[in-house]
Amino acid sequence: MRFLGVDLAWKEGNPSGVVALEGTRFPLRLVEAPGTLPTHAAVLDWLAGWLDRTGAEPATIVGIDAPLLGLDCVRGRRDCDDEVSRRFGRFAAPVSSLTAFRGMLQRFVAELEARCPRADFCPETRPTPGRPAIREVYPNALQVRLFDLDRPPVRKKHLYKRQKFGSKREWVVRGLGPFVEKCTVVVESRRYIARDRIWRALVRERPRAVDSGPALKALEDRWDALLCALAVALEQLQDGVMRAYTARGHGPGAWRDGYILAPTLRLFSDRGRS
């Protein structure tokens, strides 16, 4: 199988991270070095390049960190946004509203559907060589599973975004640097990705305070994209680890109004509900 991850920029002129993994079981293999693309058009070209190959090649599933369905909701927040915020808010991982970005996201999704007409957005679809699947994923929620934050005592997700820190040095020392280290330890200890030449090159590139802001942001985007790819890989390869969150109490077709692929929580209080 092939697992693609896209950390989509929520502004059209900002870079987006992209990652491609392949394999039938863990550890998976990085097909190419994780990268960043400068525009949404470049992301669509990259995705179409992979998804147009589906047929004789491996079944492909894509994890995108951006709202993909239910973008015409009246109040600017989808029911699935509220549901994930209710579940993951205790870990400081609520979902942002999409009002300010609705038009941009609608254009991206419309172009994605036009460029990749065989792709299926239904969360119950298993990808096949003839029909790729696309999921909306949420890397902040994935932290909960990767770092065992839902094991007692409950802890907050790691902050690593630039806007949370007063200076670039503080961002590197307290935010992005520890985040990259924690992700590296988890991926290697759980053997999610083969420790080959491409992986070793990625983990050698640690953030430094002397690096430029754009270089540090590009590194962050690549790791976010890796988490997007891991989210859909975990869904396909480890039963029960991930699930699609829709609105509480809605029926089987609720996914059409939006859903988010996120971890199944392991808290005692969520037994039977998560």
C-alpha cells in the first residue's frame, strides 16, 4: 500500500508539507525525502501524479490536514469539529473554525475532485489499486496516541508552532526541537518507518536557532506531513487505533457533512463511547 500525507497550508501562498510512505506492514518505507511545495497548485500536481498511477500500482490512501467535507456549514464550524474538540480539548487539541478559510478550502477540494475523480472521501472506503481513498486527518489529535497522552495522568499535547513562542530561539529550544526528538523516538521505538538512508537524512536535520524562519517552518511542515501519512497508515494497518469522528448521534451518512480521522481514546471515562 501507499500512504500519502499532506500538511496543507491554510493560505494559498504558504508552503505545504508532503510525504509518501509505502509498505504492507510496519515498518513502512519513505519513498522519497519528505518535502514542501510552494502552492496549492503544486500540491494538487503532486497528488495527481501519485493518484493517476493507481491501477496496476499499490492501493493508495491520502491523509490531508485540512477540512475537506461539510465546507458549506452555516455557522463556520462543523459538527465533527465540535465532537473532536469535545474529545480532545482536555489534551489542548481542539479544532479551529474554518470561517476565514472556507473559500480557499472549497477551491482546493473542488480542484482535487476534478483532478482525481476516482478518489473516494468516504471514511469506510478501503483503498484499492483502482480507487484511492482520501481522509481528513488531524495531527494534533494523533499526538495523543503517539505520546500516550491518554494514559493516566492525562497530559497536554506538545506545543511546537511558532506563534506559541516569544522568540525563534525559544521556539527551537522549547517547541520544535523537542517535538522532532519525541516524534523520532516514537517512530523508531515502534518501528513505524524503516531506518534507511532517507529516514536517517530526515532525523539528522534537527532545528537550530541559527536557521532561518522559513527553513524551520519547512522542517515543521515535513514532520506534520509525516504524521498525516502515519495517521492513515495506522488506520489501515492497526485495527482500532484510529476512527472517523462525525457528529454525536448522527446516522451512517453523517460523514458527508464532515468527519475527522483521529485516534480512538483509551481513557477509562471514554470506554464504550470512543
